[in-house]
Amino acid sequence: AESADAIAGLGVAVPVLVIPNAVGAAPAAVKRNLVVFGGAVTRRKGVDVLLSAWDSLKISDGWELVVAGPHTERELVSNLGAGVSAPGTLAREDLRRLLAEARIAVRPSLDEAMPLFILEALASDAAVIATPVGGIPSVIQSSTGMLVAPDDELALSSALTTLMRDGHRRELLARAGRAEWQSTYSPEVVVPQLENLWLLAIDRAVSET
């Protein structure tokens, strides 16, 4: 949607068709009490707020937080609290496997475009906590995840606590998120749109020759 708006802002009178990214199904895995963040370890991605919120939680039940991504601001993960690991950059298939095991995915960014991580989380049956920035609100609404204000440690802590304690709420969001992925972002839906677009372009090119 942001790309379409940007093109419209150029004043060029051309039709714009927005086709979302396609995300494949998640690998098979057994869910466990795991929260996963995926992205660059920076304040822009909200990692400092996430780690502070995690430290404030009073949750046991073996919950773990994995902060996966390049240590761009290494000082953020230099002194991790209990139950937190920061393995650095992971291969895409390893991150997908982690998401498949996770019950919760979190991305508390200050600004974004449309993170692929969010779509992969939906495909993985993980309940999503994110911020209403960039293209995220076009995917995550109240029925498909939880949105918290950027840079709001208290709100993020509350959202984490809610989903870690309320398995029913967590399951409802995960199911709705997967349905959103299946209907909009799965290859079965996106690839035919791309094929039709190319066929239209070819037909037009042939008719103009």
C-alpha cells in the first residue's frame, strides 16, 4: 500500500496493482514456550524495549526468548537476563524452524516497511505482537495479533504477559493469523496473481506489435 501511495504521489497516471509477498508454509514442529524476535538487533527494531520488558516479567513455566538477527548494536545483547539467548544471524531455514516452534513472535519496531518476519510468523501459527508502523497494520489487526505503541515498555510487557498466560487467547490469534496468511500471502494465492499479471503484459505487448 505504501508503494502504491508513493507511485500515486508522483502524479503518473498508470494503474497500480499491489501483489503481496508470498511466504511458504512453515516446517513441521512441536510448539513450546518460546518467544522469537527476528531482525537486526537495534533500537530501531525495538530490541532495547523488548529486553527491558522481558526482564520485568514474572513468568515461569520455562518460557524462553530468542533474539535472532545480526548484532548491529552489540551492546544491547552484551548482558542478557534469564531465559534470553541471542544467537546472531541465522539461516532463513533455521529462523523458520524457530518460528515453527514458537508460541509467540514479537517485532516491536519504531519504524518498518512490511517485515517478512511478520508474514512468516503468521504462517507458523505463532501469535504476533508488533507495533502499528509501516505496513504492519495492514496485516495485523486486533483479530490477528496484538499491536502495542512503539517504545512503550509497559504495553509490550502487558501484551507478552497476556499471551504467555492466556493460552486460549494465544490460540485464537494464531489461528486467525494463519488464516490471514493462507488467504492472502500463501504461494497458492500470490503466484496465480503474478502469473496473470505477466500474461496480461505479454498479451499487451503482442497486441501493440
